[in-house]
Amino acid sequence: MGVLHFKGYGKYKGSVMSAKDISWRSNDTSAWASQVIKHNGKYYLYFCTWDKTSSGKQSIGVAVSDSPTGPFKDIGTPLVK
């Protein structure tokens, strides 16, 4: 998952989080449809991935950071199964 042109941040900053950082994911390569939202001074990265805790179904996760360019830390469990 990468960051492209955040307003005021300019150039591509690189990856903000790896699928390998999601403990409940079922593989190391799948995370998609990410979106970053700012709330109360924190940045929340919402994403979809395959979930090993839910019979391999897709789930929605969230990771948190102090910056929109990361690094983001997964909350440890799916937000929505």
C-alpha cells in the first residue's frame, strides 16, 4: 500500500504498510481498496484483505498512524468480518 500525492506532501513517499504487517491476513500479497481518513489528530487506513480468522473470507481492517504517510500499525483484528 503506497501513498501518492497527499495535498501538501508532494512526491510519492513509498509504502505506508505491508500486508505482512497484518497478523490476521491469510496471505502476504493481498490488501486493496485502501483509504486514509483523519480523525482527532490520527490517521486511519481502512483496507480489505483475505482473513484467516473468518474461514478465509474477505474482511475490512484498519491501521492507525500519526502521519498520513505512515507508518501505519494494524489494530490486530478485522474491523468488519
